[in-house]
Amino acid sequence: SRVPLLMTASDIYIMPSEEEGSPRVIIEAQAAGLPYTAFDVGGTKEISPSEAHPFIRPMGDLDGMINSIITLSQLDTDTRNRLETALRSHAERYDRRVVAHRFLELLQQ
């Protein structure tokens, strides 16, 4: 229950995981409009909007992750606002109501 509060209080989310199933935490960061950097594991890039792709690093690319952290921390206000908006908008496709509706449509077919 504290995750949304912590995310809204944060500037950047860092996911250095070397293995993930489907990283729900990335969707939670998107919903909070929280820019993130992560390794490209467990479908991270597939569930991220294209605006976040430059910050999703190949597995083990620590230098790239560090550079992403620096870049994200230095975004100008307009660029950061556009990224936050893109993240929030992208997260809407994973809303339970949207997913439930799609699932019901699939079952009806």
C-alpha cells in the first residue's frame, strides 16, 4: 500500500533485476509517471512505451544504467513532463478494467 506513495516521492525508479517474470513494478512506475531505468529482462521493453526505451539497458550494462540515471536526473522540465505523460498514458492499457474487458472479448470470440 505504500508503493504509490514512495513512487510519487521519488524522482527515478531503478530496476537492476537480472531476472523478472513480468515486472509489474514497471507498470506501477508508469502509472505514477515515474521515469525509470532497468535491464531488458522479463519483457520490460515490451511493456514500456517507446519514450522509455533509451533507458532500458541490455542485461549487465551497468555503465549504461548509470548513464540513464544521470540523463533522467538532468531532464529539463518540458522533456520530463512529456515523459511522465507518456508513461501514465501507457500504463492505462494495463488497468484491470481494460484488461478484464479485453479478456471477456477474447472469451466471447
